[in-house]
Amino acid sequence: MIRFILLQNRQGKTRLAKYYIPLEESEKHKVEYEVHRLVVNRDPKFTNFVEFRTHKVIYRRYAGLFFSLCVDITDNELAYLECIHLFVEILDHFFSNVCELDLVFNFHKVRHFTCI
């Protein structure tokens, strides 16, 4: 089960955050900071899966953005990597070569894709 989806740039600015579990606002900021620290400092030679608290974060970097999913520890990592790739392909098709500015200025459209 997906716990949350985060889209963050290399500097740690969260461009999209969708939580599927209830969290306090302060806890959300803490989670975003921790996930960013986890994925940005990882060596590219390592896998795109990392344990996070009692869950697992699956992430992928596209240009300057990190797409991160937090899922249960027993879920299939490769299936979620494919989901991230599919999400990026949909955004790319919708915005005709998507970039970070598309996510910033068309936030409501991107947010709609996470509700599907």
C-alpha cells in the first residue's frame, strides 16, 4: 500500500506531496526532510529502494526531480518503479516534455493525476 508520494527537487523543495495516511503538518515536513536526505545523498550505483522507518521508499531521479513513493516493506519494488516511470511518461505526454516549471505552474493538473 502506498503511504505517500513526494516530488522533490535536488535542493529539497517539495513540488508535490500526496499523503494517503493521516499525518500532522509538522510530521509531514519532518518526513519530507528525512526522505530528501535519504535519496539525495545515495550513491547512484546503489538500488533505488531504501528502508525508511518501518516502510520502504522507492525513488527515481528524472533530471532534477526525485519521484519518491513510500510503501509497505513487503510490496514489490519493481512494480512501483514501473508506476513511477508510467507517471513520468503521462506527465511528459500531457505537458509535451515536462519540466519542473510545469509542475509548479500547473500544480492542480499534476495533483489530479495522483488522485486517479
